Amino acid sequence: MTMKKFFLSLFIVAIVCINSFAQVQSIRPDTAFQGQTLTTTITMANGSFSLGSAPFQSSDIYLQNGGNIIYTYAGYSTLNVYFPYDSLWTEFTIPSNAPSGFYDVHVITYDWQGLPTDWTLPNGFRIGTIAGTVEGDLYFDTNQNGIWDGAEPPLNNHKVSVSPGNYNVYSNAAGHWKAYLDTGTYTFSYLPNVSFSQTSLPLTYNAAVPPSYTGYDFGAYSAQALYDHYFYVWNHPMRCQPSLGYTYIDIKNNGVLSVQGSITMVHSSNLSLSTAIPAPDVISGDTLTWYYSSLTPGQSLHIGGANGMNWIAFNDPPAGQTIWYTTIDSVFDLGGNPLTQYADSFSFVVTCSCDPNDKEVSPYGATSQHYTPPNTNLDYTINFQNTGNDTAFTVIITDTLDANLDWNTFEVLSSTHPVFAQMDANGIVTFTFQNILLPDSNVDEPRSHGAVAYRIRTDSLLPDPTEINNTAYIYFDWNPAVITNTTKNTITALQYPSASFITGDVSFCPGSCINFSNLTNGNASYAWSFPGGNPSSSTSTNPSNICYTVSGNYDVQLIATNALGSDTATFANYIEVYTVAPQAITQIGDTLFANQGFVNYVWYYNGNIIGGANNYYYVATQNGDYHVISFDANGCDVEAAAFNVLTSVNQPDKSNAIVIYPNPVRDLMEIKGVNGGEITICNVLGERIIYALSLSQNSSDLSIVDISTLPAGVYSVELKVSDKTFRSKIIKQ
């Protein structure tokens, strides 16, 4: 035997030996019809790609039945390989004249010397003859009369079962379904989604194929599905300056009627908006608002960004500070009637060093055990960032679902980039970002981030308690896996309270009163603390009429307690009470001057508004009492008064005018121009604080009232002298 023949024999033996162990595990879907084009996922045995490379060309993946071979489409690329998970996807176009029957699945890989290995799955794929099609429409039967009236909306992603065969056909966005069938007799049944019930007759259809059939329509109705709204907010922990913090908002109309609404994001004052696409329709202080006028059935709205910048970006504060934001989605029908409201809140301590590749779960769960109620939807978010020194072309994430989760409820919620998701029979989910072209953080930090979020429900029959853990593995191109943290939820009916709350307005004028909405889970007793507010504490579930009179920033704290323990939510500087400049009236001749710097002024004479008097000064033409209300840029108002004003026409003795000063006042309030009478001072709630039967009298008509014991705030002053009553406002410092 020559040396050439010897090496050729060794090569053949090596191939035979390798093939004796190498197998394709599965191909999904595993059935096609003549003339059909479909995308398949081929899962290989573990280690198939570990000793070499993936297929090089389209001829390396094919179906074979005897002498009949069907290759993948000509545009096959090795970028489609899900290395290192031993799985790939490709597309087959079945010729219309391909023989029916079972085909072997072949995948050829190459070792480091370029020697091929033929991996096979005998009889793994079936090609059937299309003898006919059966199709119809699924519609939302609005009037429940069992007849499609034409204008009634379609039902998207609803199922029709086909038997024998026991498989389902799904309707498209237009509500149309279509089944490709071999020769046989079939029964077609509508499988209602949750809360739906069938309204049309017949309940099932029967057909002998061939020929083909159309008009197999099903009508269904659900009172709950008229308005079905999806709301999701993605977040990522903030890092210190000069980094950016990221979040985005996704909503989708899953109902059958159009809706409108608004999305409001209230954030802590130590954050400032960098960019958002679309930009907020309204920015008012720390509140961002977007409006959507008509969200049609199936339509989505993404608030975040474009061109690879898929998130709302904030300028982060220095390390150690706490940031927070609350997002509220208010949904209305097209007539403006409120339907529902969704809210989601996040709070972080800003760090300077953190792992950008992490995994989060919501709900987080109470206490260190992360207690979570049974039958709960768990929303997982996997964050990743390319912190290498070159562009990542492909990012792949694997996540093994806990056996105590209901795998049938898995659904992808959102992703920052286009993603392909697949799940195998062992609950291993693979997320593949092909051609993501994720830049490294040194070149483009904002676009070096990515994320994917999914939702899955806990199993309904779990023992109490049951612990659920999840860890993700992130692969950047051919690099070893980056292993995330492990999330934990303890499923139990015994729930620790998780304190949380919101209020509709966090920035307002002195003297305003607000209400708080309690978002704490479960039953608990509550201890509220409102520093700077009146009252300053409460045990109500939803405290109302909490009033703030002094400018400044104030914390709000809620402690929720039940039999299992307590949880505290403290929002630092949550309330902002605007600072309002003082106001006073000065008379020069017959002209009254108010302090300048306000947006608008409204003058009054003897308690009646003076039409057109909206400047900071007013020329008095009559003797009497005048006061002015001034409004600043925040809409806050402050009042000042001048009593017994005498115009220059009457040559008055100006010392006879009633004047209260100084305003603001700290300890002693002086009243000039009063000789006898009584005074009443009330707080913003109308409660009388000080009452004097008579004012001190002296030759200079000057009365002094000691208000040093009053807390700082806004008060009303009422003077009764003879048969006249004079009113004004003062600010106590």
C-alpha cells in the first residue's frame, strides 16, 4: 500500500469513527410541504463545534432522501451559527416536485485541519404533499351575534387546532389563518385565549382534503379584551458622573379598540434629561410627559431612542446619591373616558464601579428572602455592555429556566436590539443578537449597552415556600461566558410588606395641599412621616390634605408593618415647595407700587377686581382699600394690601393709611393707622391662631403684635376697626 493510500484510509476511518458518535439532536420545525419555504432551528449534540468550525457554505447543510438532496438557500452565512451552543438556524425552500417522505438531516463541520465531520439525524425531517389548504378568519364579535359584520376587528395570534395531527395554526395580524394539509379528513376547532369564548356556529368544521376550503370563520368575545394594555419600563442601575443612566418605556395596545393617553415620568431632582426620542411633549421641572393620541389595536409605542440609542438617557449625579423615578401610564378611550392607570417606580444608589452585565427580576421580592406571592408573573431583565476593546458582532445569552417556572408562559417583553429567541426541551432559552455591531465602551459608551427582557409565570402548584433562582450567561462573539448574578424569589403566600407610594404632584406653591397613594402590597398598618407638612404624620392608608406652607425640599417616609415584619420607603427631597418672593405696596403720590419680578398682577379696590389693572403699579383715583395679588413663573401667588389709601386729589394725610409691615415678618408685626379694634390671624386651613379684642392705642396710631411663637408659614390677617373690615396675607419667617 502506498503512503498516499495509507493516509486516505486513515482519513476514511477517522470520518467513520467520528460519524459513529456525531448526531444532530433535533430540527424545528420538522415538517414541510412541497413548494414551502421555512426557517428551521437545528440543535446539535453538545461539543459538536468545540473541536473545529461551523459549516463553511450552504452545501454543508442539507436534507437527503436517497438520491434527492435539498440544500439550504444560497445566502447561508456562518454568522447564523449560534456558537458555542451547538445550534444554528437556516432556511430551506422545498421544491414543488420533491418526493414526499422522511429525509435525513446533515450538518457538516470542519476540524482544525479542515477535515469534515458529517453530523446526521436519520429520518429527522418529513416532506408532505400539499393536497389542499383550509383557511378562514378569526374576528372579535363586538355585538355577539355570531356573524362577522365586516367592520368588527380581527383577532391576532389566536389558535385553531387541527386534528388528526394535534397541531395549532395561528392567525396573523389580519385575523386570517391557513392550514396546509396532506390528503385526509380533518376537524378544525377554535381554541379560545384566556377570557375569550366562542360566539359563532358551527363550533367546529370538518373537511376532506382535497379540495381546498375557505370561509372557515370563528367569532369570539371577551369583555376583558376590549381594552388590553401592555406597559413595561426597563431600567439599569446608575453610575456616577460623567456616565449616563438609561431607561426606556414600551407600551402596546393588545385590545381590540383604539386608546389614547399620556405617559408621565417624575424623577429625582438630582437627575437631568440628556436625550429621549421622541422628546417629551412637556417638561415641567422634574416631570416629563408624553402624549399619544390614538394607539390602534396591535400598535406599539417605544419611548427611548433610535439609531442604536434605544433609551432615555439621564446625566447621572456623583456617586453615593440616591436617584429615583416613577413612570405612570394613564389610558383613556377615544372619548376621553379614563380606563386604567399603570405605575412603575425604581430607586438606586449611584455607584462608581459596577458590573454592567447583570440580571434583574421584578418583583424583586420582600426582605433578603425576596418573598413573592404565588402565581406571579416574573419579569427578568438581562443587561449587557461591551467593555472590551473592539466591536462585538454577535451577542448570545443563555438562560436556563428554573424547573418551578411554567415554561409555556414564556414571552419576550422587550429588547434594545433585534433578537432571536429559542427554547429547547430542557428549558434552556437562547437569545441571539446577530450583527448587533455593539461598539466597545471606550469608543461609544452610550451605544455599548444592550438588554433583553422576558416574562414567565411561576408554576401554579408549587409547595409553600419554593425558591426560584436564575443565572444568565452572556457571550460576546467567541469569548468565554460572562456570568451574571443569580436572582432569587421565594414563592410563598406569606408576604412581607413592600412599602411604596406615589403622589400626583411633587412640586407646588406654598400653602398647597396634596394626597398620597399607597402602593404597598398586601395588608399592613402604616406610619407616614411628612417633615415640613401639616399634619406631619399619619396612619391612614392613603393620607389626604397634607399641606406645605414653607418653601424648601422635604423627605417623605412610609413604614409598612404586618405580622411578618416591616418595610420602610424613604424618598429624599421628594417634595419641593417653591420659594415665593415677598410682596408689599408702596404709595408715592397717587400711585401704588408693588414689588417687581412677578409674571402677572391683579389689583383690587375695596375687595373688587379692577379690570385691566395687571401691571406692577396702579394709579389710585379713589380713596379706599387696595390690595394686589402677584403670580410668579411657577404660578404661585402672594398678596399685599394698603388700607385707607387717600389720593393726592384730596391732599391726604398719608399717616392715616393702614399699613402692615414688615412682610415677611419674623417676630413683631406692626400695624400703622389703627386706633382701637380687633385682630384675627388664621393659618392656611382657616384655623384661628391669634385673636385680640382690641389693639393697643397711642398717639402715633401704631399697634405691635407679637407673632414670634407662630411657626413659619403663610397666614391671613383680618382687622376690624369701627364698622370696617380689612384683610391681608403675611408670611411668617
